[in-house]
Amino acid sequence: MKEPMPKVNNVQLSLLIKPVSGECNLHCSYCFYHERPTDPYRTTHHRLMSRDVLNMLIQQGMALNREHAAFGWQGGEPTLAGLEFFQEVVALQQRYGHKGQVVSNGLQTNGLLLDASWARFLREYRFLVGISLDGPAMWHDKYRRTRQDKPTQEQVLASLRLLRRYEVETNILAVINHDTVQHPVEIYEYFLNLGFRYLQFIPCVEFDRVTGQPTEFSVTAEQFGEFLCTLFDRWYNRGNPEASIRDFDAILAGHLGQPSPMCCYQTLCGSYLVVEYNGDLYPCDFYVQEDQRIGNLAELSLQTAFTSPLLEQFAAIKAEPRPECTACAWYVLCQQGCPRFLNQGRHYLCQAYQRFLAYSQPAYLTLVAQIENRQAEQHAVGIGRNDPCPCGSGRKFKQCCGRRAA
């Protein structure tokens, strides 16, 4: 008998927090926050989470899971809240934490405001810092510019060097737009040469609000499919990847029969909540709009919000059957993709993912066999999680094949 489908995605409940809402010190041309008529806070200036809201957020967030509490800090640009704000975050987490509880803090930033004080703090409290960098200056600086139309890549690299000097754990988020989609290998090798091994590539897809057509900086499905296949070949590296690419690792998890760590490849949405600067709650960062508002922390606890009918309704949208998807050979892996890419009833990037999943399958099956063999070796010889990985990468088992085989 088939088990009933869960009402919301409860793989790992986490929070995406916007302490200054969509406010930012940059004016990136492709940013989806620009002049959104659906933004409930577009007429509110100087947005900053109050201490009362922060206190409610941390107290309730720490109570969601007594083993592991996960907080993601985003924007806009979250460092505009100031270092003292995040010092208060940590103090409250310590105040409301439970014995043995692990706390994860992730900070996604453009890096421009970071200095030595920030770096010391981030290292001391083990924040995972995601830096937005689109590649070499000629591509990064085309869209990622200040409000005074100044380039930013040089400042970003300076911040990355600073974080490295203080041994802050850092990964890279690159937006793949109409220009960078044509240079997957150059951009990947650029990041490798800088010494970064944890990467995320996000396709830029925005639709004109009047015509419904993709904007000029958006990728096409054909372009993105070619990007993924070319990047995959370089990443695969004859079965010895030199870096972790978030999407590729997530799809590998699917081939291994494991739950995907990315919501876009999961059956349902609803694994996290967005917390706005004033305590308003939403189901997704791409759906911060009045008709999707779940409630406010002052009137609705996080625990209740994760079980609310409004979140259930939103989560179910992803799973609504689409005939072209349920009949597709790759349905089990992509789970109909992210709903934000739906345009006129169809997934805008469907063609890209179909091409990529078919193209990459033989290599993925080879990786699966390798991982299963290494897992068997671990059990046979008693390899510990902190021992050198038997694949010869030089990394600890838990950070290499053990991470994939867990």
C-alpha cells in the first residue's frame, strides 16, 4: 500500500532570514528584487530587524530542533545590519541553546563590507560564508556594480583574501547570465585557480512583467543545457572531481537513492521559512509577496508556521502533476524542478535539465559504483570519518567519499 504523501517538506527545517529585507549596497542589473511591484516593503526605507523580533526569532528557531538548529542570513545584503547585530545573534543562540545542540549559521554576502573584525567573528563562531562572485572581472563587473555604477570585483577578491587569512569557511555563488553561460570551463577553472572547492551556479531567469518574455540577461534553456553538460565534463574529470558543485552533488544524491539536499529536486517545497526584517513569514524567498504571507512571529510561532495550511498549500504546488513531467524519464531525479521557473504553465528550463540528465547519467552511474565500492572498503577495513579517504584525494573520509556515501 502506498504511503500518504507528507503535507510539507520536512527533510530539514531551516530558516532564511532577511535582517534588512531586500536593502543592498549594490545595484546589480539582474537582481530579482529590483522594482518588484509585489514587494510588500518597497515603500519602507531603512529596514532593520528590531531586537524584539530577533529575540523571538532566535528563541523559537532554537526550539525547532533540539539537535540541530539552522539559520541562513541573506538579503539584500545582510551585513548592512552591522557586526553588533550578529554578535547579538550569537549571544541569543547561546542563551536559548540546548545541551549538545549544534547550531549552523550561513551568511550569503557580496563581501564588500567585511573587514578584520567581521572575519575574526565569522571564524570564531564558524559561520559558513557564501560570497557572490560571477567569475573574472570582465563578466562579474558587467552586472554586479555599485549604486554609483562602480565595478566591485576587486573589492570582492580583497574580502575573499581576508576571509582566507582568518580561515573562514567560504564557498562561491555565481549567477549564470546571458554572458557567463557561454564560458563554463573558464569560470570553473578561474574558481579552482583561486583555491575554491565549494561552488554553486544559479541560472539567471527573470521574466518581463509586461510581456512575460525572458529579460535580456536571462539564459535560454538551450544555453543552460549546454552550460551544464560542458561544465559537467570538466567537473567529472575522469571520475575524480576537484570541487563540489552543489547541483551536481544534489543529483548524485538522487542517483544514490538519497534525499536531495536541494529543495528544487525534492518532492515538495516547504523545508524552510523566510523571516523578513519585521517578523513576517513567507514560504520561499522568490515568493515574498502579500498573498503568500503566512503570518508574523508576534502572532504565529515558527513551529505553528511550519504546520500551517498556507505552507501546506504552497508546498503542494510543486507536486501538482504536470503531464509532460510525470511521463518524463527524469521525473524521479528532478521532481518537476523549481516552481519559480514556471512560465505560461511550463518549466522554462525543462529542456536544459532533460538534456543534462540524459547526458550525465553514464558518468553518474560510474561515480555511484565508485562510492559504493569505497563505502564497502570503509566497512571492511574500519576507516574512520576522520581518516584519509581511500580514494587518494588527501581529504578526510567525511569530507570526501564519506560525505557522498553517508
